[in-house]
Amino acid sequence: MAFRRQIIRATLQNAKRNSFAQLARAGGRCFSTASPSLSAATADAPPQLPPFDHRPKPYKGPSAEEVLQKRKTYLGPSLFYYYQKPLNIVEGKMQYLFDENGKRYLDAFAGIVTVSAGHCHPEILKDIVEQSELLQHATIIYLHHAIADFAEGLAEKMPGNLKVVYFVNSGSEANELAMMMARLYTGNLEMISLRNGYHGGSSNTIGLTALNTWKYPIPQGEIHHVMNPDPYP
């Protein structure tokens, strides 16, 4: 199987090289759906970043070295970080992040896809402040329209009869709920999970997860890991 994939990759690479060679012999001509004026303008003036004039506030907190030492001392190693010298992020504004020295970074990571609206978006901040001035937190044993309105908005976007919402705090919790519902509904405990898949790190979803980075020597019964389908016939 692996040998077959190597042959396919080599064939595709040779095809690409041959195509480029033919294009070069033809004088490098190519076709584009863009208008000539647009293509010329793009060549003369490369794309520019949108205007941004925010200046971060002077940082007076602990240094990156101090924060890193505290993490190593007081936090578990499962909360890992990237890079040998991780960034000390102290401020965010829209699509940018700033470190302790005021250096700006374009945040293409989006907080592991949890800050897709940008950092400190003015409209979101406005709504947060307005709500905090009225009510910060209320248990669900009382009524409040926000959770019902949000559930209604989500249900309207779902197909068919998927109209009931159950809110959870993370993907692991969502998969825990899905496992429990499937087992209760079918009466079957066994589950099948594809290899190299991540489904969470909780006590149950870690059984579905098939990555050794997230596995521990704890027996996980009723879970069967199977190979991924081969996309190359």
C-alpha cells in the first residue's frame, strides 16, 4: 500500500514537471480568467495589509521567562506550549496579537479556531459590557431569554427535525454526550473509531482517540480502532 502511494506521488510529480517544461518551451504562456487591467494592476501593486493603527499599551507584567517558570512549576505538563521559547502574548486587537515587547503578530491560528471573530472586536466588546452591567451570570434553573434565543437561532440553521440544542463547554464534552446518547438509544456499548483520529481527552473520549500523544495506559473497553480507508484504488 505504501509502495503504491509512492508510485502515485512520483507519477504526479513527473506529470507536473513535464507540464512545466512544456509551458516553458511554449514561451511561458498561460491563461487567466482575470481581466488584463486587474492582472496588470496586481503585478504593479502587490496586495497590501489593511490599515491598522492600534498601539498596544505598555506592558508591566512578568516576563516570558517568569511566566514559563511558573507554568513549569504550577501547571501540569499536559498543558504544553509550542516552540522552545514560546511567545508571551499580552494583548490582542482584531487579527493581531502583541508580545511583551510590543511586537505585532498576525494571528493565523485564531486561538485554535476559537477566536474566529478576531481579538477584542469592538461590537463584541460592546455587547459584553452591556450585558455585564445587567447580569453577569444566572443559573439555568431560572429563566433568561439569551440561552433560549441562541438555541432557537442554532435550530433554525439545522436540517430536518434536528431542533433541540444541548449546550456543552468543549468538543470532548460534545463527544461524551454523543457516545452516551448512541449507547442509550441502540443498547449497544461497542464503538468503532478510525486510527489517527482525535476525539477528546476525557475519560471516555480518550478511548475513541487513536493518537499515542493523547493515550494513557488505561484500559478502554468496547472501543475498536480500524484502519482508515485507502483513497488510492
